[in-house]
Amino acid sequence: MDFYQLRSFCEIARQGSFTRAADKLFLTQPALSLQVRALEAELGEALLERVPNRLRLTVAGELLYGHAQVVLARLEVARGEISALQERLRGRLVLATSDTNCTYALPGVLQDFRAAYPQVEIEIRNKMSPEVARLVLEHEVDLGLATLPVKHRDLVTEELFARKEVAICPPGHPLGAKKKVRLAEVLKYPLLALEQGSTSRRFLKEVCRKEEVELGTTMDLGSIEGLKRFVEIGMGVALLPQVAVAGEVEAGRLRAVEVRGLPRRAVGLVEHWVRRRSPATAAFVGLLKEKVGRG
């Protein structure tokens, strides 16, 4: 026996009629008859008998009706509790992402997520994109947010947005007077860059290779904040995500210049193909797509 058979049987018992029960359940009378016959065949007893103007439960039908009402009531309670659980989502979300995404893309999303689901514990592991992929592969995190492409047969990715890179320089620098420049022109000046092994460094190398220009740096640093600070004091220029320098540009501490031919960098979700999203992860992904996705 299943839920639908029990539900139909109880409604017939309450209504005393196949016709009225069918109307209540938005089913046909033949469909209800089949469900009742299936119950009777399984139990080996007749459950209903016809009397003038109505149906009546047999002794076996009375027994089943009493127990079925309890079962259906408990299922409704369970359904309500699960619905309430979804409304006050709880659990744990472990996310791996880069400093760039964590600092500039996620604060607003995480703030809204915490407001909506205060009982969800959040852990963020700041790692470079290759390390993010490793953590997802080894099931150490629920979800990764990384610069794409990330390629592995056990990983699935989904692009969320494309990040624009710009050249930055201090106010008064020759580059700052221009709206657009070529990469070769940027590289005429002392270049500050993120350290070897980062996806940003690999991106820069690949762009230089395609543009057929030589990449040479005067200083390698481990963070975007460090790069911005050293550019501000005139130590050189840098190529950084536009979103990461918006505050300094607006405040007048830096100038941002578009670089011709510089491709945008895709950022997206990284997940293990066998890992099913928990309710907390699914809620976070939905909010992330709403706030920073392509729309």
C-alpha cells in the first residue's frame, strides 16, 4: 500500500461515496476504484460494502481507517516540520574561494545569506583556484568559487560572471591620462604582479604570449591589497580586477585604465559531480546567482 491509496481510501470513508471523494481529490471514479481494489487485494479483505444510498466500511475497513488516519496525520506533521526546517535552514556550508572573490564579490552575498539563514554555520577557505579545485575533489568543501577554466573529469563548473581587468597607476602617472592603452604600453613601466603560481600570474603570462610581448616584473606580492598599496606610493603599475580597485579609484587614490584586447576572466562554481547539494548549499548557490550571476 502507498500514500495515495491510503489517502483515497480515507476520503471515500469520510464521504461515503466514490463520486464525492473523486471530486475532493480531483481524480476519476475508476482511478479511486482501482486504488481500493489494490488495497483489498493486498490485505485479502473487503474494505467497503454498499448499503442504500452510501458506502459503509467493513470490519477490516474500520481497522484500516483508524490506522490510516494516524499514518496520514503523522505524514502531514512531517511535511510541516520539513517545510519549517527549510524556512529556518540550518547546517553548515564550507566554501573555498580566492582572496579576490572573498574580498570583493562575496561580502554582500554572505551578509544577505546570514540575514536569511542565521542558523547556518559558514566556513570559508581562502585558496588560489588550483587549490580550490583540489579541496572540491577531495570533498573537503561543499563548493568552490574559482577562476575558470577548471578542468578535471570529476568536476563540474558553471560560469557566474566575467571579471574585467584594468591597469592601475597612481594619480599623475602618464598612463592615467589615457582612456585605453595597449598591454605593451603598460609593460614599459615597472610592473607589480601577484606571485608565481596564482591564476592571475598565469593569465598575465598567457596574455603576454598572445600579444607577443615580454613579461617582466619588478615586484611580486601575495595579495591584491599589497599591490594596490605599492602602486599608490608610486612603486609601479599593476593589472588588477576592476572590482578590486573601485573604491580607491572613486576616492582618487588610483587611476584605472582599460587595456585593449585584454580578455575578461570567467569566475564560476566548482563542484564534484557525485556530491549532492545540501539545503544550505543550494540556498547559497541560489542567492549567489541572484546577486552576482549573469542574470
